[in-house]
Amino acid sequence: MFWNLIATVVCGLGAAGIALSIRAVTRQRAPRWLIPVFAGAGMLAYLIYGEYTWFSLKEQRLPPEAVIVDTEQEGILWRPWTFVVPYVTAFTTVDTKSIARDTDNPDIVRFTLYRFNQKVTDAVSHRVHLLNCDSRELVPLGDDGRPRVDNLKVLAPGDRLLKTVCGR
């Protein structure tokens, strides 16, 4: 967060420097308001660039055992350009090293899902889940290790999570 703030300010100063150069080349005939407009545009451009490159930067840093199974894109009201070109605001990965089959019933699989959110600061959360590969029922485990049946979700037959965890 701190380095993003520093980079934003530097981009604003650099863009303001370009406006100062334009004024110098035109012998001060270019309007003065050009300087703050360029500074604001430079900072806004850097912030937009950061939003659109966030997912690819996070994806490059993932270990090989992390497989992305879901991405979310949304348009945000105070960022009107996201309705024209939406960007990834969150994604979910499964840790393939955490996949463990039940010894009594091999159709029951236990694994860990990680969810990454792009907010003011990056947020990462993880949760252990159980998946019944036959019925495609996904259940998160609570902090006490018990299945949270109230959060049961049935996955679609072609879901990437189902393919990754069950191999189907």
C-alpha cells in the first residue's frame, strides 16, 4: 500500500513535469491549469494500470500447486471504465497439495481453497472444504472442523473446481 502511494505521487509529479515542459516549449502560452490536470491524469492512469494488472501479477506469484478455479469481474459505479472493460477483482485457487481423499469413501475429498480479493489492500482468506465427487456437493468446514451444511453448494457438472479436485 505504501509503495503504491509513492508510485502514484511519482506518476503525478512526472505528468506535471511534462505539462511544465509543454509550458516552457510554448513560452508560457499553454494555460497554467494544464499542470494540475496532467498531474491528476497521471495519478489516475497509474491507479487504473494497477487495477488491470493486479490479477496477472498475483497469478505469476502463485506456486505451481495453486490452481485457479474461479475469477470474478465486476463493474464498479465509481469506476465507470469498468463497465466498458471489466477487470478481475477476485479469484479463487485450490491448493493441490492439500487434496486428500477419505479412506472410507474415496469420493469424499478434503482440500483448501484460497480467495484473493483486490481491495484497498490485498485480502487473502483460506478455508478447508469437503467435496463429494459423486453428488458434486461442496461443504466448507467450520473452525471446529465440522462441516457447515448450511453453506452447502452443488457444483455444476463442468465446474473447474470439480475437475481439479476430483479429476472429472
